[in-house]
Amino acid sequence: MKFSDFLGNEAAKTVLYRAVCDENALRHAYLLTGPKGVGKRTLANLFIRALLCRGEDRPCGECLPCKKVDRQIHPDVLILRPPEGKDAIPAESIRTLREFLYLLPNEAEKKVVLIENAESMTLTAANALLKMLEEPPSYAVFVLLAENRSLLLETISSRCLVLPLFEPGLYLSEKYLARQYEGTAPALLENALLYGGGNLGRSIRYLGEEEVQKAFEETKNLFFHLDRGEFFLLKTLSEYERDRDGFLTLLENLDRLSCAAAEHRDSLSLLEASEKMRSTLSQTAAARLHFLCEETMDRLKQNASLGLSTARFAGALSTVAG
Ligand SMILES: [Zn+2]
């Protein structure tokens, strides 16, 4: 993969590419922000590969350093992320980081530290990192990834060059998927687009996971039959009376569809489903459905009873379409 293969986000790509080509433009720390699925990790990997690549037209993808970065075995790259099953990057990781950082590079001219979910560092870890960011060794480059800049200590983000990444949107997502997934059934691609709602990472996840596809099909079946009356809705939703995760997934998917129907009506002209969607729900009804989904998800997160929530939701749904 080359910089030009990374979809959209020209501003961030230009900054990183320039840093690869011109040592004077290279900063000690970068912070890539943006929602899940936007490509933070992909772009960071591209950047790190390019920094350490020994080939021409970096990253060449062929040389040993490129391959080592890809396989996450390059001795001059340290990746920190929350341990399996944990939410936070613990303070011990910072000790590992210190040991890594203050030894000269092994093979490359640089040492790169990639910190995923940087917002999940404990306060102790964040403060220790701050010290290193304030006086980094000349060969060090930090790349931090976070969904939201505001969740990081301001003292940390202000030491980084912040590069916000944006979702490519439906139009670019469609172009990308059509090219990369040539030969895939159009209906599957259309569902992937709807599921992603302009977030390419989410669309790609859809294409790779049958479970996700199955759940989305079930939601679509409900979405396009909202007008079939309360009995149908109660019956459908009663299947989730004992399945909290399933119900939450249904709500998330329904929310996606309602947003697509409310916000992307025009950009959705490229989709066959959009016509059907327009005739199913008015824009106001779609917006009501969106609020209803959010409200129910909030209630569930506050531990509302599942049985009551599904029944209540079914009742409310029957008034949305009517
Ligand atoms: Zn290379």
C-alpha cells in the first residue's frame, strides 16, 4: 500500500509524506485522531513503514524493513496498546517504553513508538510519557492514535502535531469498495455501504464478517416492515427479550439505517435501497427513529430491564412509521 492508496484525508497524508521525504519537516510526535474505522492504524503503519523503508518510492513494501514493520517485528518499532482484555495502557508499558527509547536504534536511523488508544493511558502512564515527549532523543518519533483529542491530556496533545482524520463519506467509500471488491455481489456491497454510513473501516468489517451481515439483514427486515403494525413489531422484538447484546446490535443497526434515511438521502441516490428507504420513512420519521434508538440504548446502558425495554421500544416503533 502507498500513500496514494489511502482513501481521502489529503491534508494528513501530505504532512506525513513530506515528513518522510524531508528530514527537516519531520516532527517528534504526531497524533492521529478520528472515529473508529477511519484508518488511523492503517495510515500510521504506512507512515512508519515509509520512515524505515530502505527502498525507493517509500514505502516500497518489498524491502526487509518494510516487511518487518508489517509483521510487527522491527526492533526499532515499539507498539503500545491496552493488553488483551484490558481497557487501559498500564504504567508498566511506560517502563518498557523507557528501556526501548533510550537505547540507540538497532537497524534503522529512527526509533518509532506507536501508541494505540492513547486516550486509554492511566494518568501515571500519561505523565511519564509526557516527560519523554518533552525531551525526546533526537532519533525518536512518536505516533499516537486516539479517537478524540479531548480525551488526552492537553499537555500531551499540545506536544504533538495533531492530524485529524475524517470519514471518507459514502461517495468515496463506494468508489473504493467497487475497485477493491470487484466481483462482489452488488447487494452485498450496497449493504456494506449502508452499514458503514461513510465510514470505510466499518464497511470493510461488514464484508469480512458473516455474523455482522446476518445481524444487519435482520435489522433491515425490521426497518423495511415498520409499517406492519404493533403485533408484528412486538413479535419480532420479543426475540430479544433475553438477548441484551443482540438487542443492542439491533438498535445500533437500526440507528445506522435511520441516519442513512435522515441524513444521506441525497448521497444515497447511488444506492438501490435508497428509493425503498425514502418510500419507507419520511425524513422526520427517520430522525424520530434515530432519537428513539439512542434513547433506548442509553436506557439499556443504565441497566433498564430488557423485557420492558423491548416491549416499550416495539410500542414506540409502531408510532414512528404511522
Ligand atoms: Zn521498503
